[in-house]
Amino acid sequence: MANSAVRVERGFEYERILVPVSGDSTDREAIKLACSLARSARRSGCKLLVLYVVQVRRSLPLDAHIEAETQKAEQTLGWAENVASAECDCDVETDLLQARDVGVAIVDEAMEREADLIVMGAGYKKRFGVPAVSPTALTVLRDAPCHVVIIRPRQVGADVEGK
């Protein structure tokens, strides 16, 4: 019985937390949650990697310079680094990538960086009248090599009294 308790406790010792950001409303909550988990880690030396992936259309070369999207990415990463530095007691690193598929790039980065956890926001839109999670979040949930925590925005107009 003691062995299982030790295994559970070790499961929460995140050393490398990947936080993909996109400039939407869930970024702040994802960063705050990642910082909270980093603070509760038993070991010191936790590293928070904040990642922005610019999606490049197939009609462009992968290394194409997309000025507007690059500026948005740099602003978002700067803001995220400030928030994370204020919230976390750990090292904060930012990275900007360009890729054809954002979800695949997040999974690849998690593998390359040996992330213990991915904390990300996931927007949703109504498809056929039913809220559906973003394809990026589904790719990460399906293929990530580590634990994944998804934060989604509150549904506007949702009936919360009956729940």
C-alpha cells in the first residue's frame, strides 16, 4: 500500500510543464494553473515552457515570415512571460515555432522537451448546434506523451443552476 501512495505522490512532481498559448481568453488561466502546479511540486527546479505555434498555410513555405502573426506571437509570449514570472517560482522559457499543424507541433515539442505535463486552453465552437472542442486540443489529447490538462472558457448562457 505504501508503494502505491509513493507512486501517486511522485506523479505530481512536474519538472517540465508546457503551456501552449494562442492569445485567447484561456491563456491566463492555463498559465496560472501551470504555476500553481509548479509551486506544489515537491522538487525545486521546475521549468515552465510557454509555447506559441504560428500555423503556416500549405501554400507558403514553412519558414515564410508572416509579419502580423509573428508580431501577435511575440506580444503574446512577452505578456505570458510577465504573467508566469509573477506567478511562478520556477524558470520560465518562451518559444515561438512555425508549423503546418499546431496540435502536432505541441506534441512534438512536448516529446522533445520531455514535458511531464501540458496545460492548455481549448476554445470551442458550436458545430451543428453542439459545442465542439478545437481540433488542436483533440490532437494533443490523443497524441501527447504526458499528462494533459485542458481549460476551456465558460459556456455563455449555460444553465449552471441545474447542475
